[in-house]
Amino acid sequence: MPQIGNMSLNDIVIPPGFIPNPRRSPLTDPWEPIYWKQADDAIIIALRLARSHTNARGLIHGGLIAALADKAMGHSCGHRVGPAFSLVTVNLSVDYIGTAKIGQWLAVKSNVLKTGSTLCFVESIITADDVAIARANATFRVVPRP
């Protein structure tokens, strides 16, 4: 279990409505526990920041932010288009506008802008304790499942 200072994540309060991540991935498994909350039109992905989420300078790693934004936006598009389709990232852009500290609650909140028969456009705001630290935009290819 990752540590946050002298506390384990078992000692940290998780905001209401979040459940353990039901869509695991080999890429994000080392960052678990990751949490998931279904909103009306999107999936919110979140986690409590720990040392394992930092770079060599002790800052929250930009790659973590980009990967979680990609995950949240892809699942949000999937939620919108339904289970008959899967999604593949075509483009991902992230602007880093702040930083975060170990122990803060990192959340990726997405807004699906438009879905079509072949593409889904989505944006997200990434916050640390409700303060914006990044924004992301993505385009996903909508692929019918076999």
C-alpha cells in the first residue's frame, strides 16, 4: 500500500460517491488505488497523490496526469457512445497550469463535447483538492466492437 507521509492510504478519506477503479490496466496498476465516479455524462477518475506519483524532483509527474486524463476522457466517451463501441485515442493535448502535492486528491473531470459515428471530442480539467492544475483535450476514434 502506498504511503502518504506517515499514513497509509487506508487512513485517508475518499470523497463520497467514488468506488475502486473497475477498469484496471497494466499501465495504471502501479498507481492504484485509483477511484471512479459516474457522473451524469462522464466518468471522473481520481486518486490520492503519493510519492509513487512523483518525478525525480518530487513533483507530481506530468505523465501521470496525461495518462489519467486519457483514461478519464476515453471512459467518458465510452459512457456516452455505449458498450457496442470501443475507443482509440487519436489525439491528446495537455496543458500544465499548476502543481500538486503528495496527499492531495487528484481528480479528472471530463466534458464530452461531441460524439459522432467515427469520432468523439472531449475536454477535461484536472484538479488537486479542487484547484485546477491542468487541462486536457482529446479526440477518440469510435470503433464498433466485433
